Amino acid sequence: MSSFKDNLFNNIEKKSNIKQDDIYKVANSVKHADFSDEKTVRNLIRQLSRMANKPVSKEKEDKIVQSITKNNMPVDMQSLSKLFKK
């Protein structure tokens, strides 16, 4: 299991430039977050965008926020990836 976890985080770091420790910090900070709250979701998106040094347009942010707050998040990685690429 450790090998799988290491490979997963290595791939995330390569694609996003976000360190494993930073991922854990964000995950812990949103453990009990209210994802139906637009402000909470926008803050999280902006935080992740800054960490990855990947700007998110207002239009894309709006789509992501709407999907998350309305509980319309994709359940598989392929669909989730498409949402972020739009």
C-alpha cells in the first residue's frame, strides 16, 4: 500500500507542483468544511490554484463552485479531469 501511496503523491507532485505535506495540510483544513457554502469552496479553489501556480479563470471557478455546492461532482477521475479542463 505504501508503494501505491508514494506513486500517487509523486504523480500529483509532478503534475501540480504541490508537495505531499501541502496536500495533507489542505486536506486537514477542509476535513469538516461545509462544501455547500460557496465562500468556503471558492477559498479552497483559490488556495489550490495558488499552491499549484495554476490560474483558474472566473468562469472555470464558477463552474467548479457550482458543481461542488450543488453536489454534482463527478465520481470518477476522468469526469473530474474533464471538469477542470473546461
